[in-house]
Amino acid sequence: MQKRITIVGAGIVGIATACYLRRDGHEVTVVDMSPPGEYCSFGNAGILSPGSCVPLATPGILFKVPGYLADPLGPLTLRWSYLPKALPWLLRFVAASNITRVERIADALRALLVQTFDAYAPLVKHAGVEDLIRRTGYVAVYGTRRAYEGDALAWKLRRDRGVVMDELDAAGIKRHVPELPGNYEVGLYLHDHGYVANPERLTKSLAAQLQRDGGTILQRKVIDIELGPDGPRALATDAGSIPVETLVICAGAHSNEFSRRFGDDVPLEAERGYHVTVSDPRFKLSLPVMVPEHKLFVTPMEMGLRIAGQSEFAGIDAEPDYGRADVLARLMQRMFPGISTADATQWMGRRPSMPDSLPVIGPSSKVANVYYAFGHGHVGLCGGAPTGRIISDLIAGREPGLDIRPYSPGRF
Ligand SMILES: Cc1cc2nc3c(=O)[nH]c(=O)nc-3n(C[C@H](O)[C@H](O)[C@H](O)COP(=O)(O)OP(=O)(O)OC[C@H]3O[C@@H](n4cnc5c(N)ncnc54)[C@H](O)[C@@H]3O)c2cc1C
């Protein structure tokens, strides 16, 4: 049965969801305060990683954090004034790090992300942007074997779930990435992985196709949701009220402002990350490079070479600290000596992160005709199209092909 469906949020998750719902013939309206793809989905590292099944919190994380915080080039920062607010989330994060939970989370992440190429394929084909999806694999590099062995659990979790990878020595790394100087001792080549050459263009192209297919995109800020006895009745926006029947919340790091309204007070944090993009690095990598020790990726985007990473807990509204982007620029210079970052662009984005690294996907536990699709943290680009397909299955009453209980809003 065709429905009138309103989606809050035009990031990759909201737009992919809208595309899948429109394919089912529903009347679809997307409401966002910004044009499509200009919030967190704008500047990510572009990685499509069906094997990204390792949560951020793994056994021993508590002992690693002081080292990360003390290292000026480290991947993690916390504004101390924000600690009291972040504490409940951080406690849940640590609680999710025991091995039994980690194994279960890894199963649920793998079940979602393994679908990424298959779920994007019909969308990019229909929008005429198949060129954006590059199935190159990627390489992870370590300075020392000791550092690699310190990450053994992360690679075991992937291998146990069927992720195919080749171990590389220094010569093997050089074969895949001749541009890297020889100071990496061990690496891995991950098959069946890839990247999006321009994440902003992906979201905008899918959004443009949605409009050509009869979908509507409204640029409005949603201020409140009016509830009736049978579910949501209207969105109050900065430009008037919009009547709604079925609602999907895809508002990224802002989603719990809405889910709270429906009684689902999920622990969602804006985990801020940064990028630096060099438009003319004077060389071209053939595939992305991951540096696990610094939790970053370097990706050959169509607009230049991008380094992206960093986890900053400072609150959703705090001003960016571009000192974190400078750290990425320094790490890029260390990887590729001689590269000039003088003309580079910098960006900060807010990952919608849950303490257990799993998104929230599925119906509201309390209010009829409300669905959630948010909280994808570090893997929202990869998880965008699979999530859209799952939401369209749920709304159509089709079996989504995976167990959605791990993504329930009521799991905390
Ligand atoms: C540095 C960095 C690197 C990353 N690298 C990768 C990667 O390589 N691979 C990967 O898969 N993921 C990556 N990610 C994560 C990924 O970018 C996010 O998970 C993803 O973009 C989230 O998409 P979204 O649609 O949920 O949210 P968003 O893109 O943030 O979209 C949410 C939308 O909701 C709108 N909105 C919010 N509140 C309101 C309101 N009140 N009214 C109207 N509209 C509203 C916003 O304007 C926004 O457009 C990275 C993130 C960062 C920061």
C-alpha cells in the first residue's frame, strides 16, 4: 500500500532511505535545514567497508585512552569542560567493550555492512553515477609488527566473519602503494572493499534523482513534532507546519532530539571528526590507505587527496578546533614527505555515534508510524544504502533479510 512518508534529514542515510521508499511507490518528502549532503555526509573518508565490523570499544580500551589523550598527534580528544555531559555515554561505551558484547556487535555490523555494494548498486545506476563507486580494496599499514600484533583482535574479528585479506610485507605494501615511503613493516590488503570518490556528489546526485522521480525535498529546520493519538501529526518547522503520516528520523547526530519526543531517549553523541583535502598532491593513489595506529584513512578522492579521522568529544554545538585538522595535515606530511598542505581545505563533521557502535534502525518502540535510521557513527556512508533498503522493507511489511533486534532503539 502506498503511504505518505516524511523523512527528517537529507544526509546519505535519509536520501538513500528516501530513494528506496520512492522505488516502492510511496509519496516521499525529505525535510532538511541544509541542502542534501552538507552535514556529516559531506566530508567523510568515503570508505565502503563491508568488513568494518569492529566496534570502537574493544577489551582494554580503558587502558588505551590515556595514551591517546596524552599524544599530541593522537586520534582522540576530549574537552574537559564537556566531560560531565559525555560521561553517561562514555560509561556505556566502556560497558560495551567486553568480548561477549564485542562478538555480538561484530555480527550485527557485518550483517548490515556486507550489503553495501549490493544496496548502492541500483541507486547509483538509476542516478547515472556508477563512476563514484570504486571497488579497489584498501590497504592498512603498520609501522611495526608489534603494533600490528597489538591489533590482532580487530583483524581476527573480521577474518572470523569472512572478510578476505592478504598480509603484506614492506615490499607488498610498496606494490599496492608505491607512493608510500618504506617505513611500514606490515600491512593488509582487504579485498571486496572500496570507496566513494566524492561523498557529497553521491548524496546530491541521489537527491536530484529522487526529485526527478517525483520525491520532494524541502529546506526547513524542524523545530518540533506534533503528536496525535495515532502517531505523529505534523512537523513544526521554521517555515510553518508540515502534515505527516509516517515519519522516518534520519537526522544524524541530532536524531535523539526527535526520538526523545517519542519516548526513546537513546544515547547518541556527536563524535566530531576532521578532514584535510589537498587538491593537487602531484601523485595519484590507486586505492585508500588506512593507518590504524592513528585511526585515519587517506583516500584518493576526485577533488584531491583526503586524510580523514580524529574523534573529538566537545559537544554538538562547540566551535571546530582546526588544530585537530592540523594534526591530520602533519600526519599526511609524515606519510608522504614533500606533499604540500598549504592550499588544503579543512572540514569538521559530527558523526552520529552510539556507545556500542551499532546504529538505530527500526520502528519506534512507543509511537506508531515512526521509524528510526540513525547513529551509524564511523560507518554511515557504508551503512546508508543498506539501512534505506531495510527501512523500505519494514514499511512494506517485507522480511528485511537480517535480524534487526541488535539495532533496536530500546536496547539500552
Ligand atoms: C572524519 C570522518 C570520516 C568518516 N569516514 C567515513 C567513511 O570512510 N565511511 C563511512 O561509512 N562513514 C564515514 N564517516 C561517517 C559518516 O560520514 C556518517 O556516519 C554519515 O555521514 C551519517 O549520515 P547521516 O545521514 O546519518 O547524517 P548527516 O549526514 O549528518 O545528515 C543528517 C541531516 O539531518 C539534518 N538535520 C538535523 N537536524 C535537523 C533539523 N532540526 N531540521 C532539519 N534537518 C535537520 C542535517 O542538516 C543533516 O543534513 C566519517 C565521518 C567523519 C566525521
